Amino acid sequence: MDRLRIDKWLWAARFFKTRSLAADEIGKNRIQVNGDVAKASREVKAGDTVALRMGPLTRTVTVRGLSGQRGPAPVAQQLYEETPESLAAQAAFREQRRTGSEPALAIEQGRPTKRDRREIDGVRHQAEWDNRWSASIDDSSDSDDDQPPPRGRPQR
């Protein structure tokens, strides 16, 4: 076997759990072979350079071997060799994540308590009622009875 489909090779080399996931990533133009955007039917051979964009990180590997079967991880790692630039980029990314601040620590107050939530809802509800438009005829306060009009069908 001197050539193999790229989706099958990515699956056998354990970059993706299923061939369909590999084909989806290829369809999203996240995989390049020798600098060209690949299609799922593209065949790779030993010596080709494959660039995989996985999240914010791009991994660049050189194909060392081909396998049509998915084997254990140590065997799958023998199918490729990662470039030194890719390894350096991974190390820099890991260091950046390690030294970066936790996003949850940026929240000063935290989640509102039940009392805070009731106050927020009360203010919001009051603002809605104050801005509400009324279509009643008697908007003037000159009526002598403060009784609302009777509800339901008028009596005969």
C-alpha cells in the first residue's frame, strides 16, 4: 500500500475518533496536504506534510507510514512525525494557557442571591408597569367614583 485516503489515514493515526469526523473536518477546510486544502478522497503517501487546524492550534505532521486499520496508540504514533515548529507552537500554547488567568475569577460579585434577584426583578417589573400605555377612556381623575367599570356582560 503506497497511497491511502486522507480521511482514512487521519482516523488510523488517531487524530479523529471516526472517519466521518475526519471527513467533516476535511469538509470544513481545516486539513491541508502539502499546503493545499484537501478533500476526503485526497490520497496521501509517505513524506507528505499534513496540517491540521484543531481549535486555536495548528498541528503540522509528516506522514511516515500508512495503515488502513486503526490500531493502538503507540502504533498510530509511528504513522507520523510532528514538525519541530508544531511542537514549539504546542508548548507555547500550553504555557499560555497555564499562565493565563481563569475567566471565572474576573467575576467580582458572583451569582446574585435570591434577595438580589427579587430586587432586580422588582425594579424591572416596576419599570414595565410605569411605562405601560393605557387605552382607557377615563384617564382624567375628575370622575367622582373611583370604582372600575364592571366586568363581564352588561346586565339587562
